[in-house]
Amino acid sequence: MTTYLDHAATTPMLPEAARALAEQLVRTGNPSSLHTSGRAARRVVEESREQIAATLGARPSEVIFTGGGTEADNLAVKGLFWARRRQDPARMRILVSAVEHHAVIDPAFWMAAHAGAEIVLLPVDQDGVVRPDALAAELEAHGEQAALISVMWANNEVGALQPLDDVVALARRYGVPVHADAVQAVGQLPVDFAASGLDALTVSGHKVGGPGGIGALVARRGLELTPVLHGGGQERGVRSGTLAVPLIASMAVALEAAVADQPAYAVRVGALRDQLVAAVRHVAPDAVLRGPADLARRLPANAHFTFPGCEGDSLLYLLDSAGIECSTGSACQAGVPQPSHVLLAMGLDEVDARGALRFSLGRTSTASDVDALASALPGVVDRARAAGLAGAAHSSGGAA
């Protein structure tokens, strides 16, 4: 029997989302076509767009469908930079938090290498929370050169909630648009695009019980974006490509269900997360909870630990062999033997950062999942620590 503790990577599909997907998969019609089947497909797309907009506190015209969260982040970073640069050549600086997902950080650095951008990594405190004072100082010194700011709603690894109200307030003083990756936040926290004051927001289908391969960038009306993809001019002319009607319909259903259930979900899963944290601390007393110690200041489903003397990959594979699935952090970086950039930005050294495990709960999680982890973890930590010590001794002997 498998214990799934990696809901931050992807979530089981909601039954209603799966039904919506299956219903549309057997229908024919390109939503850009003008005949009857095409118009029927377009109606599904536009009704889904209205559904998503209502769910997220946005206007339908602000919802731009993409192939997932990564594409939406790329469109936000690249599209905003190019548009702002065209309006004002002095707008060269891209400000991103040092703990952003690679879907934001990597496009930003690509723009530095290929489009003349200057990257500013906004520092975070030891909990992984962006420091508003650092942003204020950066804008005071270089506000006229800032093209955009991207700060995630909540961190995908350590769960830290970010001070978006402060970020938006500071950005407004200098006329700088703000984008937030809210992939982890939607369904766990109240998310209202209009109330947030943000200029752009990223969401993803498979993080909320919907299908993979579909996401959206919610971008306020009047926000100029330079296209990253070119072709048929769909989606306000900034995201060309035939729209995936089944995926769009399924994501709309999943988002609506996840947001409707969010208050109850946060209470139930938050309590379960608290039990998990207590259980890990009990069976592995030297494990260190990373991210905000105040559990109310992090995602309700997130618990991120480092285990001294252990390699995270060793812990992951040993737990996996015991039927418990979790993560060392971002699944997009799985298999790459390097410490998390999030933990390094929080001030951890490479040795400590390598011993990280992220446990993330979800809709299907139960107390028995916590019990299974508590039962397996002591032996797994002992074996991982022994392997780590043996490896360190072998490395030391070889160097000598």
C-alpha cells in the first residue's frame, strides 16, 4: 500500500474533473473553427474561462490559457520584460525572490543571457520569506530601471507565505508590475486576483485536482505582454496555439471545487500537517523544521525538514521502498545532485541543505498516512545516516 505525501508535486484528479475531461475528450471541434462543432468547442472554452475567472476573482478577459504553470511563468517574465523594455529602454531590471520556482528564476536568467536583462535576486530571511526592506531599498535606488517584480504567493518547498501586500504596495510607488506564481496557493489559501492588486498571476491544473498540461496566466486588462509563442493569435494574441478544450474544461471544474472547499480543506489538512510535524519531531528529534516555525505562516499542507547527517535522496529512496512517497523539494529538480537553491538562500550550508525532505498533504491524506511515516522514518533515518557516514569516510580516505 502506497502512502502519498507529495501533493505539492501533483495531486490526484478530482472525480468531477476526470468526468469533465472524459466528456470532452470524445467531442470533436477546434474552438477556432467557425462551423457548428467549432462553435460548440468555443462555447466550452469561454464558459470555462468565465468559471475560472469567477473562482479567482478576475474578469474572463484576464484569463489566458497556457500549457501549464511553467509556460505561464515564462510568459509573465519574458512577456512583461520585453513589453516594458519596448515602452522604456531603461527598464532593464527583473526583480525576483531568491526562492522562486525554477519556472520563474530560469527564464529571468535566460533573459539576462539573451535579452540584456539585469537580474536582482531579492533576499529572504531564515524562514524563506522575502524581506520587504530589501525590496524597498532596491526600488529606492533603481526603481526607474525596474521592468517587473515576480514574487510567489507561497513557496513550493518550505511553504513560506510571502508578503505580497507589501510587495504590491512598494511596486505601485514606482509603477512596476507585479507577477505572482500562485500554483501552490490556490486551493490552500484564499486567492482573489482583483483584491490582491497583482498585475499577473499563475495557476496550474494538476496542483488542484485537475489534469496536467494546462494552466493559466491571469493578467489584468491593459497589461501589455509580448508573445513568447507565435502562430494563430489565440488568447489575446499573446499565446498562440490550438486550445485544449478537454483540459480547459477539466481545470475549470477542478479549480472551482478546490476553491469552494478551501476553508474546510485548510482546517482539516492543516491539523493533519500539525500531527505530521509532531510525529516527525517525536521519532527523529534532531530533524529541523524549515520554513516559518509559526505553522499559520506557511501552507497548511506543507512540512519541510532537514535531517542532519543524511542525504535527502537516500531518505527519499528508502522511504519509497517502504511505500512512502515524498520529495526532496521541487520535483522539477529531482535526480539532480545539488542542494536546493531555496535552502541556500535561507542561509543553510550545502551539507545541511542536502538532507532535506518535503512532506506535502492533500485531499486524500489521512491520519494513517502520518502513522505510516512515523513507523518507517526511524529506521530509514538510521540507514541513511549510516550510509552518509560511510560515504564520508570513504571520500576522506580517497582524498588522503
